[in-house]
Amino acid sequence: MRAHTLSAPTVIPPSGRGFPLSGFLGGRLRRLPGTPAVGSGPPAVGSGHAAVDFGHAAVDFESTPIRSVPRMSTSQQHKIGSGFGATSTADDVLQGIDLNGKLAVVTGGYSGLGLETTRALTRAGAHVVVPARRPAAAREALEGVEGAEVDELDLGDLDSVRAFAERFLASGRTIDIMIDNAGIMACPETRVGPGWEAQFATNHLGHFALVNRLWPAIEPGGARVVSVSSRAHHFSGIRWDDLHWQRGYDKWQAYGQAKTANVLFAVHLDALARDRGVRAFALHPGGIITPLQRHIPKEEMIERGWIDENGTVLNPEGFKTPQQGAATQVWAATSPQLDGLGGVYLEDCDIAEPAQEGDERGGVKDWAVDPDQAARMWDLSAELTGVNAFASGGRS
């Protein structure tokens, strides 16, 4: 099938629909004045309060409906006792690891967690290629970071993905570490290309196409592929009957669906590639305040109790620093503790346990690591993008 080109997006103003957010003060949930009580939000199958990434950061939502999907096996999701945890930093997990001669690709590696990831990897000796939607901003942010290289890439444009991959492959280099870090979160309803919902298209389809197009460089390097997901995957499984939100849009559930897709991608890529020496992981980095919140108005963040009028975080103990937030993806990409493992979801520098019924504080939902849904998502993504490195004929 011919790949669609993701053209300039059309932004649709917010409709006012949405689910009540809770304030997050002192680690306690509270219902904000004027918000509906628990259970009074828009109808959905299944509900509960869920902890959602806020700029790859945990933010608590009260009575956020969660799309129901069948329960599946999470048999591989067991902690290994890494010795690291929520307060570990990227430099901590890299102690004793020499990355000299290694090449990493970190999408969005010039802002927020991506910037900290790039800095940590280069300090350990790696050369890091940073594909950036805003190359000038990336070069400015990475000024003085030795071993960082910037190139242009817009994940919302499949032609841009193709062009970047062709430039990289022409260099003849192999990839040792591939970190799919870039993303958008909770944006107003936005359509790209043939009407695709922007969060799903950018966060998932763009990275899917990128990894498949870069496969000739990923496989020879025996790379680790790291998909930065979020605890927001608790919000929604895949809406197979309305993938692009044609029947009403909710920015948080759309983000949740995209984050579920990120996990499913890693699960199936690992299944396809493990015999070729490539392993894949997905992860929740933790709660961090980063520029990913740019689509959330300051007034909303103040109302929810996340920041004060001066922009100061009101519950700092509930958030990680950027250096701590980057730790899990750096650990996933480099740790010998994960040798022989793959296709699992990580948090706090360890393999996450299955999420328990009624407890949304951590863990991975069954639907995100179900191999059947992962295979279905892979096939659908290949059809939409026209790219599948594992099919006969490979790239289009």
C-alpha cells in the first residue's frame, strides 16, 4: 500500500470535552471545585483514577475513564532487582559502562529528557545523532556537547522520515542504540496527512516508520531499540474501531492510546528481531516537568495544583529531576543487566510488575504487552505507513 504523506497539520479548536483532572498536592488526590464527582464524567467502559505522564511526567487524574480491553498475559513482567530506583540518575546507571565507539540515535534529543539522555550518553563516550524537528534549536541546546550531531527530522511527515533515513544510511554507519524519545502530549485535536490523529501519528507511526527505514543500520549493530512510553498507557488500549478519533476527541485518552502503541511496538519488534540480535524495550520515565507540557495552558496547570503563579512546582517530591527521568531509558539502552531480555515494559530502572486491578500508581496494563495486539498493531502500522522491514520487499 502506498504510504501517506503527513502534511502540515490542521488544528481543530478544543471542544471542551474532557475528563476531570485532579489536583496533585502533597501526594493526595482532590476533586477540584466545579469538576464532576467520581463517576459523573463522559460515559466509558471502565473507570478509575489513573496516573498519567505529564510531559513524560506522572500526573494524577481522578475518575478518568479507561477504555476496556481484554486482559492478557504479563508473564515476563517481573522485577529483576537492578539496584537502581526512582532517584537514580542517568549518570548513575552508566557507571562503569564504556560507550566509546558506540553510535546512538535519540529522537528529540535536544529538549527535556532527550537532552539529558544525549548528555549522559556522550559523557560515557557515545556519538549521538539527534534527529530534530527544529535543527537550529537543537544545535543551540547541544552547543558544547561533544559527540552530538544534529540532523533534520519531522516525525509527523513520512517524507521527512524517509529523507532522514536515506541520509543516515548513505553514511554507512551502524546503530548501537536507538531511543524513540520525541513526542507530543495532550494537544488540541489535530489532523495530519489523510486525517490521522496527530498524537498517534507522531508518537507511534513516525517512530514505526523511522525504525523500519533505519533497519539496515540497526540490525548489523545488534542494537537495542528503546520506545519511550508512559504510564498514560493506563488511560486507553487501542481503539481499533476508531483509531483516529473520528467520533469525538479526548486529548488524554488519545495520548494514552499513543503510549499503548509505543509499548506494543516494542513488544512485537522484540519478537521479530530477537533472533537477529536486536532487543526492544518500552518504558515509563517517571514524573518530570519538561517542555512536553507546552500544550497545557499555565492556567490549567495552576488550577490542577501542579504549579503556582510563578511556575514553581508545588509538589516537587512527586516529580523526578530531568536527570532522574532520563535514567530508565539510558538503563534500557545500555545496561548489561538486560542482556538476554526484551519485549518488556520498564519503570524506575527495573522491569515493571503487572498493574494490579484498581491500582493505577504503577505497573503495566495487560493490553499493552499482549503479543496478539502487538502483532495486530504492527501489521496495521505497516499498512498505514507503507514500511515493513520484516516483510518481503521491506521498505517502500
